[in-house]
Amino acid sequence: MKLSADGIYVELAGEAFELRPSLRACIRLVRRHGLTSLLAAVQGFNVTTILDVLREAAIKPSLLLAEIAAIGLGTVRSRLTGPLAEFVLAVAGIDPDDATPAEPAPGKPVDPERVFAQLFGIATGALGWAPEEAWNATPAEIIAAHNGQTAHLIRTGVLVQQKSDQTADHYTEAQLKQIEAEGRDPAFNRAGLHALKGKERVA
């Protein structure tokens, strides 16, 4: 999943609006449409679905309708399909610039709605973010923040190093379930963190 600082923008009524794949937008759109149907709707320029996408990105749907009325459906479709497709790929956690072929995952297909719920648990639990902060962050931002926190805590000895067959930033499905249920990371050494904070204050 790519962490991007550039943003995804669409132009409507002469203004640029950001299509931000926030966690809230991701889970709502996937719940209502499903990833495959969402991408198909964008590629086919299904106006009803695209209006829903804009609404979740806090863009007034009426702007799209006014644009279509002003310059025609074909022109609007040609201009907006690219960024809309990029937005859906971001929701799916796919980097369109990554030429590396994806390896098929063993077992059952991943449920994206469940993954988003787990990310919310990590953000509000392990990272300690407020719920609104978690909903407004993108999945890529949550993953990057958690990976950075994990690496820092391992370096400072607060978090126990993972076994050799498990990377430091990898969580099993059972661990993610526990984090989601308890709202915290059970592997997190809170006593060690308090001790580290005490040292930082003294320094």
C-alpha cells in the first residue's frame, strides 16, 4: 500500500478538489459497492456511483452534474476517469506505479471491510489516536505510522523482537482480532514505555 504525499485531485467548476481515500470513505464505499463493482462503475463512468464517491470525499455531487450539463458527459468522463480509478486503487491498497506482479495469497480472499476495521483498531489502540483521527487518516498512513512506531519501540527495547520467521511489522490474523477486540496491542510493553518516557523527561 503506497503512502503518497501528492494527493489525488479532480477538477470541477474550474477548481481542484482532493479525492482523499480516508478510512471512513474506504469502509463506507466498500460496504455499499464492493471493490470490484466500485472499480467497474468508475471505468464505466456510472454517474450514480461516482456521485457517491464524491460525496464520501466531501465534494458536492451537484458540481459533477453541473459540469456534465456545461461541457458534456464525454468530456467529463475523459477528464475524471483517471483520478477516480486511482482513488479506487488506493482504496484497494494497490499502487498503480508498482510493476511487481502481486503474488496470490493463500487461503480465503481477504475481506477489505474487515481489514479496514482492523486498521481502525490499530490506530485507536496501538497508536492511541482518537477515533476521528483514525477515520480521517488513510489506510496507508495508519500502516506507515504503525510500522514506524513498531520499529522505534524495538530499537528502544520497549517492544520484544519478533521471531525470525515473523517480521517486526507483521501481525497474524489472530493478533489483529485480539487488537480489535481489546482496543490495544497485547505485545506492547506499556511498563517499558512509561520507563522510557521517564528517562526522556530526565534528559
